[in-house]
Amino acid sequence: MQKPRAGRGDQATAVFTSQFPAKPLDRPDGVVVTAPERLRRRADFLRAAQGKRFFARGLTLQAAPRPSEPTETRAPVDGPPCQEAAPRFGFTVTKRSGGAVERNRIRRRLKEALRLLDPLPARLGHDYVIVARPEALSMPFQALQGELIRALGKIDAWKNQKPIGRGSDREGRAEGGADAMRRQSTKGRIPK
């Protein structure tokens, strides 16, 4: 004899609970955090590579100001005028970091770490490229976010510094000071 099957109503009364909610909540207050704008064109990556660099544990950050855009590509005039565009980010993970699976995991971790930074400590009107290293995969997530914050802060701190030229030493002092005299006085000496 066959066991009677449950009716449709009986199946519907079974409650299915999941450990994940139907809609993922990024913050405790339920506000969903959006991802920052991405770099897409190769020319933008190359321009950022010519800009400032900061080497952190697990990543290298490259930054360059975005060139001004022609007026045809800007937003319509009906809204408030935007003085500076939002920062854009690009991600580079080379084959030295591992196979395709490891590279994709590193890229996803970096994107999520950047997305969850609130507020984002990046300058408006700048493009950033994050070049990942293999250590980014094994670092704790909080440490990875800390390195991103530190790298973005250090690059932004360099915005007001004068570039080091030929006429100055590493600390920015001009040539011909007391240090130059000291260096010059030791040149003619014969060692004992």
C-alpha cells in the first residue's frame, strides 16, 4: 500500500528559513552601500600609472587627476552643476598573483573592501588603480581595508607637497645651504 502524499496546502505551510535574508543588508541600519565608479578604458589605467604611487602591504595604489571632460559629455543642466566628478577605481591583478581562481578572488575581495569603506577617503576628480599582490588574498579583511584607507590617505597627503626637483635634496631644502658646505668641505680631505 502506498503512503498518501501531502496536499499542496501542506507543503505551503512548511516554513523555510535561511541563514541569509532575502535582501542583503550592508550596514546594521539597513542602508545599502553602492559600489564606486569603475575605470573601463586602457588610457585611464595608463594615465594613473604615470601619476603618484603608494606601496602598501598587499597592494600598490596609483592615482592621477582626471582630465577635464568636454561639455557635451557632462550631465544635463537641470540639476546642480557638478564641480568635480566622483572618484573612479580600477583593479589590476597580474598573473604573478596566481591562477584565474586566485586572481578573481583577490579582485572580488578588493572590490568589496573598497565598497564597504564609508566614507570613501578618495579625492573628487581623481582616478585610482589598485594593483594587487598575492598577499591580498591571505590578509584578514579588516587589515585589507586598513591598508586601503592608509594608501588613500597617504596619496591625498602628497597633494600639497612640492615636487622634488634637481635644485633641492630629499627634504626639500634648496641647494647651497649648510649641508652643501659640509659635503663640500669633506671632498678634498685625504683619509688617514
